[in-house]
Amino acid sequence: MALDADPDVVGVVSQPFWFHWPDGVSHAPDYFARLRDGSALVMDVRADDQIAAADQEKFDRSEADCVAVGWDYRRVGVLDPVLRANLRWLSGYRHPRVFRPGLADELISAFDHVRPLMAGVLAVGTPLAVLPVLFHLLWHRQLSADLAAETLTDATLVGPGLGR
């Protein structure tokens, strides 16, 4: 989900291929991501406390092979629970069907400076109509909030975005 939310990622494939090493050991990385600049990222996801010595060896070998072909490699742990909750929530609003150009323009204007989420929403209209568009803009980084600080609330500070 974090890869899907990253504006630099333009494509993701899960368990994209297998490494087969001459000693019979093999490993399928969790993700392959193509980045906006054309570079590649191979990623394994495993909680730090769930990595056995044999796993670490596979991760190290995977990294070496990726580097050899000019790809980046990253092993990441579990997403922070607050960030995960916010990304999960916002991901439900990523689809263009919730985007309303007029409301989006009004929201971008309302949040041209940092202010509480609900204050900006109410400045634009009815929360039932406006919140889905706000969440869409947050997902696409046309507006921004600190998604790792706390789960989204009416008081979450929202401001100008980074663009997508």
C-alpha cells in the first residue's frame, strides 16, 4: 500500500520473479516497482523480529544481484500502524470516480495555508460531498497532512500538497 501511495512509483508487481542461486537456494522478492525516473526497486517486506539467519542471507544475496543489474533493493519492516491506517483509509478514495474538479479547486484554495481538516471542508460545503474529494486529494498529494502523526480527524492539519 505504501508503494501504491508513493508518487514516484509508476508500477508495482508482487512476487515478480525468482532468484535461483547455484547452490540451490532460491527466493521470490515481494515486490518490483518501476519508478518515475525509470529506475527499478526490488523490495522484501518482513518484520524485523521475523528474520532468521537464512532469510537475511537471501535478502543479502538479493540485494547484491539487484545492485549488479543497476536496481535498488530494500528490505522493509512492518508499516507504522498509524500510517497504515491512514493509507488504508485514503486508498478507498484514490479512484477518479470520487474526484469532482470544482470541489477540488475549492479545496485546494481553502487549504492554500495549513488549517484543520474540517475547517477547510466546511469552508467549501457539506462534508458528505466534500470529504471524499478531500481524501482523494490527500491520496494524490495535491493536499498534504502528516499521515504518520495520528489517524485522520477533524483537527488534522491539512495544507498545500506536493503534487503528483
